[in-house]
Amino acid sequence: MNHAAGRRSSGRPGVRQNGWVISPAMFSYRVGGPIGPRGIRRGRWFDPTTWAFAAATITWLIVMVRQIPCRPIGEHFPDQFMRLCYSDIPTLYLGRGISTGAGLYTEVPLEYPVLIGYLMSFARWLTGVFGGQVGPEASYADQVAASQIFFQITAVLLGCLFLGTVWTHLRLARGRRGERPADPARNWDAVLIAASPVVMANGLINWDLLVVFLTSLGLLVWTRRQPLAAGGVLGLAFAAKFYPILVLIAITMLCVRCDRYRDLTKVWVAAGLTWLAVNLPPMLTAWPGWSEFWLKNADRGADLGSIWYVLTLVQLQVPAVSAIAFLCMAAGGCAVAWLVLTAPRRPRLAQVAVLLLIVFLVFNKVYSPQYVLWLLPLVVLARPVLLDVALWTAAELVYYVAIWGFLQGLLGLGTGSEWMYWVAVLGRACVQVWFALRVVDDIQQPWDDPVRQPMVDDPIGGVLDHEPDAAWLLALGARRARARNGTRRAAAGWPVAPGSGPAGTQAPGGHKTPGRLAGAGDPPSAADMPGGARNAAQASAAQAGPAAAGPGIPPGADLPRFEA
């Protein structure tokens, strides 16, 4: 076993015992540490692809078996809330005119984006092919029977999309085309998605696995350094749900930091044109039905699962909840943007995307149970630590049970148990914030990032992988570093010389090198490091000379591991 992981300082308060540092980061690291080079085994039984697809298949079989107690008996449906197997799919088939053969958006307003409407139409067509009675002449009993065929067809389609999601994450861990992964252990992270209990619980509530697959596929294409195609796939995902635009915003923030405006333009143009191409037909032919999704979300008040809804249950009415929720989201987005531009090293794409999504979900007016599927892939990509993922999963499962108990009336107002529902909602939000803080800690201390290993920058960074910061950010960081260095020297009673210190080293010829950037791409200064790390950094700087403080760090260079 490689003990370097245990000896490495996490940068957090810990207790030293016999040269070891006991810290929270140590316990959340992989049990046993990374496998040594001589312990690597090859073959299908040691390939994560085999186990990931096997776990995904078993997971989806469990999802489908869980729906058996909710099958209708004749024309009557059993109590789906009590059995914890509720699904919108057969309910909307019967309640939105889909069973009568009415045209979606043209004859029936649908509160779903267009791409999900297309998937519904395709599944309805297959229902007729497999013997279901679809049309206005079908009796209610025939419609109920057809709803089960519709549900089973949709379950198979969503199962294929789930397997596709697992496949994309297996490919995401393998690096760019033609390259071997720097950390083969990352290939096993896909198992955390394939065997996730949140998929077992929420996989068939709605059609959200469609957008999850498309978003993961868009990240995979972005990883292959194809911004135009990635924008097209993400635009297609945006036509299915709203949240993929947060991934585009994350790409925007990182491209601004690296001055990659050409690639940024390609992504947004491709995404916009793709979204317009998918939405334009119903926009021109069925505007009232197409706009139902946007009008409903704009006029929607505080709803199930949100912190705003809990406030209404305790008789704390929030005026203009839509405006306040939007302002909170905007403030959170600005905070994430500030973090991206001031972090000591450019954050990874998954880290920025998961922070934006957590901000959106925490302050959103509604939190449906299936929204957890949006978070799952980004949580695994941002911080693939088993303990952290397990705690987040537990909070989501508690909320999953609480929401059905609330809708059943067991945890409703006046029952004396309504506090359980409030605790589940607030507890889930607190765990999400806690996970976000863990990600922020990794961004602020990139040498402790569980994904970043030697010579690894951002495995899904695409054109941003090992890309240097923009020149304007380098200059800004240099000025901040000079100001901070002057303040420290003045506080210590030392003479302050212009251009002195790590941020203003005097180069031959009278030119000043920008120096180490505080908040723009380098490790912290020696004054900010633990004792042992400070000594190592100072020794390394003394050997390297003044040129080491300059901006000429090669793009492929990685941050050193500061060991105590």
C-alpha cells in the first residue's frame, strides 16, 4: 500500500501521531489509499467497465421491480405514496390527453420542454405498435392498460439512457483521445453512479434521465476538445430541462479566466442554434402549448421541497418569492464567479458546475424528488470521495421518504409529525451546502483535491486542460500580491521596497516579473502554509531562484504536493 496519501498534510487542522496527520480529509480519502504499480491487475474481471455495467443493470432491474406494487388492479391504482413507488409517467399519460391521441403542444398544453414531449410522442407511438389502445375511441379500461405499456416502454428507454450515462462517465475518466489516464483509479468512479441508491429511488419518477444523459454526453464531447459539438449536445439537453444552462455558465466562467473566447463563442452559438432548431416547430405552430412550460415556472409559487415552502408551512409568508429566489440565485452565481477568478488555481469544470447547481437547487422555488438525478453525475465528478457521496445520498433518501409521507398525509399539518418533513427538507439543503463547502475547500487548496494528482489538471477540462490564466488576470494577481507583500513587510517592521518580494522580483535589465499570483493560479505563499510545508516551499524557492516566482510556469506543470 502506498502510504504517501496518509502522510500528506491535508491543510486542515489535525492531530499528529508518529508522523501521521489525523484529519477529516484523511478519513474521507479512499480506504487503503491508491493501489501500488505492482498491484495492478488486468483483464475483464479487473476492468471497471465490466463492474459498472453490471451494477447499472442490477440497479435498473431494482428500479423496475420496485414499480410492481404500483401496478393498477383493473381500473384502480393502489396507494402509490404509501408503497414508495409513485411515478408521473402513467399519471400524465392518463391526465394530459396523451392516451386519447391528442397532439402534444398543438391540442394539449404540456408543462414540459419540447424534447421530453418528443420522447412522450415516440413512446406513445410504440405503445400503439405493441398493442395498446390509443385514441379517443379507447375506453378508460383500455387507456389504463395502455398506460402500463406506455410506462414499460418508457422504462426501457430510460434504462438505456441510464446505461449511456454510465458509459459516458467511464469514458470521461479515461482522459483525452490517445492518452492514458494519469490516475487509473478514477475509472472506478463510474460505479458510484451505476450503483447509486438515488437512481433506485428516483429513476422512474419522471423523464429526467434524458437530460442527465445528454448533459453527460455534452461533457464528454467537451472533454474531446470539440467545443462546437459540445455546445450542440448541451443545447439539445437544454431543450429537455433547464439546468444544462448552468454547465454552459460554468464553461463561460472558466473560459473567461483562461481567455478562450473563441471556444466560448462556439459553444454558445452551437447551443443556441440547436435549442432553436428543436423548439422552433412548436413555437411557430403551437405557441400556447409551447409556452406553458415557461409560464408555469414563472408564475409558480413556493412548492414542495423548497426552503420557501417550509417557510409557508410555518406561517412565514415571503412576498414576491420568485424575485427573492432569483436574487438569491444571482448572488450565489456571482459568488461562484468570484471564486473562479480568485482561486489559487483554476477550478475544475465539475467543481464549478456542481456549485452552480447546488445554488440553483437550494434557492429554487421547488425541489421535486427526481432533481437529485441532476446532481448525481456532477457530485461524483466534483468530489469522488465515498464518504462524502454516501452522506449526500443518505440525506436525499431521507427526503425521498419524507416527501411521500407528507403527500400521504402522515407528515402533514396537524398530524404532530409535520416537523419530520421540515427537518428532511432543511437537512437535505444543509448537506448540499456542506458538500459545496467541501468543494470550495478543494478549490482553495488544490493540492488536496482528490482528483488532481501529479500532472493532472482537469480530466474533463477539454480545451481548458492545462491552460494558463489570462494575461489580465495575471497582472491583477501580481498587483494584489505586491500589495499583500508590502502590507506584511510593513506589519513586521521591515522596509518596504518597490517591486520587492515574491510578487515583484527584480529581473535582469530592470524589468519586474509579475511573480507568484495570490489568487490567480499558483500555490499559496510560504506564510500561508503549515510549518513543514513552508520549509519545503522556501527550500524549493531558494534552489529555483528568482525566476521561479515569474509567470513562466509551463502549462503542463502541476502544483507540488506540500508534505509535512
